[in-house]
Amino acid sequence: MSLTLYYHPLASYCHKVLVALYEHDIAFEPRIIDLGAEEDRAELGALWPFRKFPVLRDHERQRTVPESSIIIEYLDPFAALPPLIPQDVNDALQVRLWDRIVDSYVHEPMQDIVLDHLRGAKGDTSGLRATLQTAYGLLDTQLATRPWVAGHAFSMADCAAAPALFYAHTLEPFPEPLVHLRAYFERLMERPSVQRVLAEAKPYFPMYPFHGAIPARFL
Ligand SMILES: N[C@@H](CCC(=O)N[C@@H](CS)C(=O)NCC(=O)O)C(=O)O
């Protein structure tokens, strides 16, 4: 496979795909997009008019693949086992469900809080923070009986959860009583693929507006 990934090392949805690529040990050409540079914005916009990353270009198959979950689904059949989306239909449905829960109720509110800050809007983020807390509670219950969020195997849903929870916990710390969520977060942070992504993000962390809330062990 001949792949180019358009991404930024600080961007959480890009982390999700990087974790999957590193889990599978898939080689790719990294193309860092600086959204502050007009040329880069135009290059990304030519591939995907919403100008959001990650975007994958498969040169062999002449395919442009946007959207983090779709990129992971696209790569999975070509990748080494075990898959990130299980072959069993019901197990796969659980993975997709938890991938959606994490993206919709952790990733999106986390991003909206950060964007609100970056725009200087200083809007009322209490609703977004309440959504994060609801998601934390649901995740804690789910993780009481399984090591990974959708079951016994590390999956696409965990690729989503690692960056979403990493940034979310700098905005809304995990409540002390949610011991299963806290232990899960530690398992995620110990995963070599996640450690590699965070190590690559490290030089860029000062650009993150809440970098003061990133625990010292990641800096
Ligand atoms: N649903 C998309 C979301 C992608 C997304 O929001 N990417 C962010 C970076 S984490 C982005 O491109 N932000 C730049 C912008 O919105 O201008 C996915 O799953 O890939």
C-alpha cells in the first residue's frame, strides 16, 4: 500500500487514526498540514472540502478517504490481525456504537470547549461539560466488566477513546469515584501506539490552549 496521511500531530481526530496505524504497523507518508498556512489549507481543501483532517490518500487504489472512523474501517481489511473492527457482526456493532458514543459525547464537546476558548467567545460551556460528565459515568459503568471499551479486545473504539479522553481530562478531570474509567485511561496511556502518538505530539503541546492542565508525565 502506498499511503499519505494528511494530519496534524496535535489534532485529536488525527491521533485516533495514528493509533490505528501504529497498532497495525502500517507504513505511510506523513503530510503535516498547517491550517494557518493558505497553501496547506488549499491542499487539504482540494482533497476534502470541509478542510478537516485526518484525510488518507491511497495512491495505489486512487482513493481519498476522509473521516477518522472510515479511515480505520478502510485500512482494517488490509492490516495485520487482530482487526480493530471484529469480524463477528454483533461485536462489530458494539465497536461502532462505542466509537460513536466516544466521538459524539466526549470528542465533540471537548473540541467545542477548546474552540470556544480559541475564538475568545468565553461562552457558557456548562452544557458541554455536563455532557462530558454524563459520558464519563456511562464509560465507567461499561468498563466495570471489560478491559477495553467495546469488549475484551482493543478496537477502533479505543483508538477514539485515547485522544478524546486525553484532551477531555485536561478540561474536566475524571471524578475520583469513577475508578473503572480512571483505570481504563491508564491502560490506554500504557499502550505503545498511544505512547508513540503522545510523544510525537509533545513538541506541539505548548500550542494547546489548556497545556497547563496536561499532567507533567506527558510533557
Ligand atoms: N468527523 C471528523 C472530525 C475531524 C475534525 O474535526 N478534525 C479537526 C482536528 S481534530 C479539524 O480538522 N479541525 C480543523 C477545523 O475544523 O478547521 C473525523 O472523525 O475525522
